[in-house]
Amino acid sequence: MDNTFWAFVSLVLFLAILVYFKVPAWLGKSLDKRSDDIRKELDEAKRLREEAQQVLAEYQRKRHEAEAEAAGILAAAERDAALFLSEAKKKTEEYVARRQVMAEQKIRQAEADATNEVRASAVDLAVAAAQRLLAEKTDAGTVDTLFKTSIGELKTRMN
């Protein structure tokens, strides 16, 4: 009975203990749960992305409406300028300029709001993903530490 025999016996005994305590089944369940969690996170991320795209499309639509409104305002200003050309040409030009600035401000504000909302959604999603990843890595480290500690205790008991 040499060291090779005792190493083999220790290995068989270790594997038997693992099977007795159902460690392979536990690891399988743990991996399955983790893959399900990842799949759920991916589905949630896809849903959030679709929502962000819908919000972006809505703000683009609003921007187009604002541009159409600006075009309508500009046309009305031109009609007013034609009616009051002799008397109020200067006032009409100032009116058109003010309306155009307001419309451009509305467009810029709508674009800024859309951009800020998409950025906020992206930041929230990134923070949530980072928190989940950190939580998962911490759990994996704890499991690894417990596993190494158990192996060390088995080695000392076998000697």
C-alpha cells in the first residue's frame, strides 16, 4: 500500500462524499438558476430598449409636429406681412423672428428632453446591470471560498 493507492482511495472517497451530499445536482441547479436569471435580465434589457426606442420615436414625432407648427406659424406671418406691408413691415418681421425663435427653442427643448430621457434610461439600465453583476460575482466568490475551505478540511482529516 503506497501513496498512489491512498491518493486513489482519497479521491474515490472525496467523489463519494460529493455525490452523497448531492453537490453535482446543487451545482447544476445553481447554474440553471443563473442562466435563467441572465435570460430574464436580457429580456428586461430588450424590453427597456424597445421602450426607449418608442419614446425616441414619440419625441421625433413631436419634433416633426413642432416643425410643422413652425412652418404654419411662418406661413401665417408671411400672410400678415402681405396684408400690412405698407404700414407694418418692420413689426411683421419682428413677429416672424420671435415665432421662429420660439419654435426652434421648442424643437431644441424637445430634442434635449428626448436625449436626456434616453440617457437616464440607459444609465438606470447600466446601474441595474452592474449591481446584478456585482451581486453574482460576490456569490460566486463566496461559493469558491467555501469549496476550497471544504477541500482543505477533507485533506487534513484524511491525514
